[in-house]
Amino acid sequence: MPTLTVTTRGQVTFRKDLLQHLGIEPGEKIEVDKLPDGRVALRAARPAATIDNFIGLLAGKTRKIATLDEIHKAAAAGWADQK
């Protein structure tokens, strides 16, 4: 079992193999759960999917701007299971 050292500032450095095991990349955050028996559980913090995260996802991917009529036709075709 690996042993970690706490610095005078209260910080701990995780070894690369532990971070890889958790699936954590540099700059990402870690969630910590305090368990009742004095242990902690660590996991990679993953942002919840929200509409705010989705908006702008495709921004800048195309220069085409659809008209309202084109959007309505595409939606109607989708509901009718047409392509």
C-alpha cells in the first residue's frame, strides 16, 4: 500500500499511477467523501450534464446558419422518421 506524506501546508501529492487508476488528468478535480469510520473515498469529479454545458458545444463548427423554415422542415422530417 503506498504511503503519502503531508506537507507543512497540509498538501498531499498523489503518485502518477494512483491518478491514472482514478482516471484523473492534470488540472482535473477530485471529489472526497468522508466515511464514518475515519476513512475517505476519492473519485474523479465529473461535471453533471446540464443544458448550459451543451449550449455552444458545436459553436464555430460550421458557417451555415439555418433559417427557421429549414429548422421546422428538419424537425418535421425527424418526427416523420425521414432523412
